[in-house]
Amino acid sequence: MKFIAGVILIAAFSAIAEYFLPWWSAAVVAFLISLLMGLRPGRSFAMGFLGIALLWLVFALWHDTANQHILSTRMGGLFHLPAYGFMAVTILVGALIGGLSALSASFFRVMSQFKKNIF
């Protein structure tokens, strides 16, 4: 249940953050939510990955249908990809950023608990 709530929270707060801030604010949101959730590293990565992938999928489809697929077709042509292939690469990049950010938060949490037990 924590996992699904984390995915929804990451997607929702990242959408709000990306409306007002640069695109990389989604990584900060994924880091903070993963830090607060306290999941294991693998689950944290999956939570950040799915949260940002879901958000960027919705954003990509929303903006792509608004301009009748013109931009994705032209950008895909630049990279020798079909329009939806270009969108898939874009979503994958965002998802990896979110996943690695959440994974970093999980490792940071483990590291801070480790130092607390030593001293």
C-alpha cells in the first residue's frame, strides 16, 4: 500500500512542481517522497521510476495530441525514430531520473542509519 501511495504522490507532486519549476524538480520530489516513505532500495527505485514514467506519459500524450503529433513526428525523424518511439525514449529518460533519485534517497536513509549506529 505504501508503494502505490508513493507512486501516486510522486506523480501528483511532480506535476505541481514541474508546472512552476524546471523539469528536474521531479527528481527532487521523488527524492523527498522516497526519503519519507523509507522503503527498501529496489522498491524505492521502482516507486520513483513508475511515478515519473506515469507523469511523463500523461504529459507527453497530452501535449502530443494537442498539436496533432507534429512535434513528436519531426523530432523522431531527427533521431530516426517513429513518433511513438521518440515519446518512449523521452518517458524512459524521465523514469530513469525519477528511479535513480528515489534510489539515492533510499541509500541516503540507509547510510544515515548506519552512521547513527556506529557513533
